[in-house]
Amino acid sequence: MTRGITVVSGSDDLNNVPNKYAANRLLATLPEQTIALLAPDLRQSTLPQGLVCYGAGDPIDQVYFPQTGMISLLVTTGSGDMVETSSVGREGAVGFQCGNGPCRSFTHATVQIGGNFWVISTPRFETATSCSAELRVLIFNYTATLWAEAQQNAACNAIHDGASRLCRWLLQCADRTRSEQLLLTQEFLAEMLGVRRTTVTLLAQELQRRGILRYSRGRITILDRVALKACACECYEVIRKLSTVATS
């Protein structure tokens, strides 16, 4: 495989299909007959942190369904700075919109947290979509959810301070990877939040001092989720509810 993707296993065993794909909530919502259309071409892959799925303007050639990892969708400025517009974990998929026909990525899609993903090529996904009304409806609903999340993030970045945005972002990472331990460097956090690394350092130190999290060598462990949620802006709940609606 290219792009640093390690294929773990194929998908030729269709026994117990619904449970096999339950780790991704989008796949879990699909009826068994629709999953059966996708299953022969879905492959389970391990993607490392920092892997570029596609750049802005690149053709979407694969669809990624995270199981334990997370992908960030980033806008790059003329100076080379990057700002996250959305992130996708086990609740969703990246490149999902290509089921309605060939298209290009609006954003720079990068694996933010490495982990396991289901991956399918765009032509195979288009073929399955053409045979499934349920899949076409899900694509429409989920794409609308991503647009809404991007707008919420834009408002959040403009209005809320770095501390509340950091807490919101860490909670989202934990939700989307099903883990309270997150492998994230301060450089990466600063890039995602659009702040200086020194700002992230000070914010993380304060949260650690209060016993809310522990940070060491690129590993963040959430110790007190309730306290972290209390420090987060309201955008956390807004975006969480959006994700729930998309897969309900």
C-alpha cells in the first residue's frame, strides 16, 4: 500500500457482518444488505499519525472510516499555517461525499491520531452507493453535519478563548477515539487550535496542576472528564449532538 498504510486484513469473511463493523458508527447504522455491498471491498488498515490522506484540491480516491484513529480536515493559509475546520473519528467518515460521484477534497485531510480504519476505494464505494438508497441518504445527512460542524468551529475559533477551545477539542478527541489517552504533541495541538506552542504549554500545565489531565512526552491522559467538560465551551455539546443526529 502507498501513503504509509498498513493493511491488517481483508474483508472476505461476511459472517456476523453488522457486529464486524460496529466500531464505526456510520457503518453500524447501515442495514445488513447495504453493508454486504461494501464488505467485499472494505479493508482494515492501520494508519500512522501524520499520514496525508489527500491534500486540498486532490481527487478523493479513497473513503476512510475510523475505528480507533482520527482524521483532521485542515485549511491551509498562504503563509503555510493550518487551521482545523472539522475532525472525524469513529462517528463518521472522510471522503464519504464521493459516493455521489467523483469530487475533490476541499481540505487537507491528515491522520491526527493514528489507529485502525476501514478503507474503500472511491470507484467501489460509488458502485455500492448506486445500489443503495439508504447509503445515499446517509451521505446527504452526514455531509450536511460536517458543514454544520465546520461553521460551529469557525464561530468557536472567533469567539472562545484558547483554554475553553483546548478542553472542547480534547473531549472530542476522546469521544472520537474511545480513549482517555491521546497521543498528541504540543506542536500538533497548537496547529489545530491556531495558537502558539507556548500558549498550549501554559494551558496544559494549568489543567495538569488542577488534576484534570496529565501530559508527558506527547501523551495526554484525561483524569477528570467532568471537570474538563466544565471548562469547555458550549461548542462541545453542540457538535456532539450534531454527530448524534447524523447517525440516528
